[in-house]
Amino acid sequence: MTSSVSKLALSLMFAVCVSACAHPNYQEASTAPASESKTATCALKYNSQNLCAAYDWETYPTESDMGAFVARFTNPTSGALVDPALSLKVVLWMPSMGHGSSPVTVTRLSTGVYRVDKVFFSMPGTWQIRFQLMQSGAVVEEQIATLQF
Amino acid sequence: MRSRCLNRALRLNVGALLLLVLVVSPQFALAAACCGGGLPVPALILGDEQANFSSSLTVSEIRTDVSANGVWKDRTNKENAETLRLDAAHIFRDRFQYGMSVPILRRERVNDSTGLGDVALNAGYEFLPEWDYHPIRPRGVGFLQLVLPTGRSIQEAGLLDQVDSRGRGFWALGVGSAFTKIRGKLDAIAIFDVHRSFNKSDADSPAGRINLKPGFGGTLSAGAGYTFGDVRLGAAASWIYDDAVAVSGAVSSEGSVTRWAVATLSAVYSPNDEWTGSLSYSDQTLLGAPTNTALARSLQVNVQKRWSR
């Protein structure tokens, strides 16, 4: 009796193991996107502020090293660089897991040009770079760039 | 003749039960090594003792991340985690018991962080007692588990690589049951639970103040073992699921469900009725279709002291 129960249990375990085995779908190591500049198409457009935003990587982050990019704000009509009337905040966000990364540093380089340092993505997946225009601690408008890390 | 058979059966059952007691903890290593998840394995007494105390050390290497759409990516800089977990359980009235689990975690990647994980309290009731050594009916212990948000959630982690996240960080209430059955030298165990994690408002995150809305989750675990003298060799598998965590406030997102599975092999040595030691290996990369999680391989050493009734 014990022997037949043992055989049944072993058969069941074998069947479960075979049918439940993982089938990994691997992704190759991430590389820097060819170009993230969106100036020409004005993909990141702030309607309430009449602004366009674009960004270009200076250093693409890796699993262990931080990166940096430069964000540019332009007038959509003239194309001239302009500073946003509101303060700029940049948030790195992983929407699937509902968490962000550590805070980045935003430095104004010149009119309409801002350098964003300490960019780090803590795990692979879909990340958002959220360019938020803030007033009194509240987000007035944000534009989101999405990338695969 | 019948009496001799019964005595032999009782000896086998009691011996196997003693070994099975310890199997619960090392056999099911549920938490996703990156961010917690699932309900911790409850500190339960499934044998014939009055009380037990376990101490386990788990060393994990987090080697693979799986995205929300199921794409796997191996880490080039792997993360190491060590978990010291203390479990205690006590039968205070015939079929009623309570228990507690206290995990202390150390995570190391770019940064290094050590601290308390999610502490869990549980109460159990043996609704299917093993009084007559029924040939088929298992022993069943139902449990209610309360998880305290003592480990910081990944949403609130402040370090660059989020190694200061040591749990789910939510109040959670779970209900479940553990079943065990022993036939001769063969034993089987199954545990399932359903849990609900509760909302957290005005949490501090690097992005600003956020509100977190988790949902339901569940765990299904099953295992079997064979006893050779004082040694039991076992194998087990667990499937864990958690609803998405929706975020609102400074940043908003809907989140994605999290699920993964764990395969575990364990060897348990029980030289007497009071002490047991075990070694187990767990691998989260072998089974199931994981999504939105990090997968680890772990080695666990466990020592348990028991006090008989």
C-alpha cells in the first residue's frame, strides 16, 4: 500500500514539475537608445504652459553606474529655448511596480537647458521619466517619456 | 499481532511527525528576495510538541529580474541578501496555538543595508487532529496571520538601489490552512493562504508623498518527503501571487500583478525529539511564469528546538 502511494506521489510530483517548469523569455543587455531627442516632433508638449521639452542622454545609466541627460525646453512656435515659468522636477518611475528611483539632481545650465544627474534605474523593465512642472509643491502639468531599461 | 502493528505504525508516524515539524519553515521560502511579497510562512506547530523555537539563516543571490510582461533579464551586478529569521510557536490550549516570526535582513548591491523585515504574528487551530492515524485523512491546522509593516516597502525605499526595502511594508491579514499526512516513511504537506494587504496613506517616497493601494494575494505550497532513519529528504513547490499596488499622490500609476514560484529541496536531520537541523536549497527561476519580480537562489540553514507536551 505504502509502495503504491509512494509511486503515485512521485509520479504526481514529476508531472507537476514537468508541466510547471519555467520558460524564460530572456532580454539582451540594455543599451542606450539611439536618440531620445524629441525637439523636432515636440513629443513632450505642455499645453498649459505652451512649452515643448526634449532630452538627450549624456551618459546612459548601467546596472551599477548612474547616468545623466540634458533636457531642453522650447517655445513650440519659434523653437527658441525658454525657461519654464514653473519649477521643474524630474521623477524616475517604474509604473509596473509602483516605485521610483532615488532622487535625481536638476541643474540649470542656461536658458531652457537643464542637466539631470544621478539617473539610476534600479532594475530592468519599463521606466518613465516624468518631467513635472510644479507650483507650491503640486504638479501643474507633467509630461512622461517612456523607455525600456 | 494487531497491537504490535499498531505500535510500529505509531512509532513511524511519531518519528516522521517530528521530522515534519521542521519542514514547514525550510521547505517553503516564499518571499521575493527583492521586495518581500506573499505572506511569510507561518510559525506553526504541525507535530506533537508543545512549543518550538527555530532560527534560520538564508543566504540568497538575486540574479534575474522579470518585467511586468514576463521578460527575463539576468543581473550583471548580482544582489546578495541574508535573512536571519526567528520563529516561535506555542500550543496554549489543546488544539489552539500562536506563533511569531521575526526576520532581520541584510541586502547588498551598490549599497548595503540591514534591518528588520515584516514581523508576522499568527494564531492556529488544529481543525483536523491526528488522533487515530487515519489512513487517508490529513492533519489540518487553520491559521490567521497578521503581518506588521515593520519592513520598509520598495515604494518607500530611499537608497539608490532600494536595498533598504526589506518587506512589503503594509499591514496584511491572511487566512489559510496547513495539511500534513504521513504514510510510513513518506509524508506530504500542503499550505495555502489568501491575504489582504491594506492601504497606506501619505507614505514618504523619493518622488514625494504617495498613497499606496495594494490588494489581495495568495500562496499555494505543496511538498513531499521520505525519511531514511534520522534524515528526511524532501521537495516542495510554492506559487505566490499578489495584486498590483496602485499609487496616487505625487506620482500615480496602476501597477502590475506580481507572481512567482519557488522550488525547494531540503534535508532534515533529527537526532532526537528535541533538536532538528536542516539544510535547504530554493530556486525561484525553475517553476511557473513569474512576472514583475526579482528571482533568487537561496541556501538556508535551520535549527529548531522543541519542547514536548
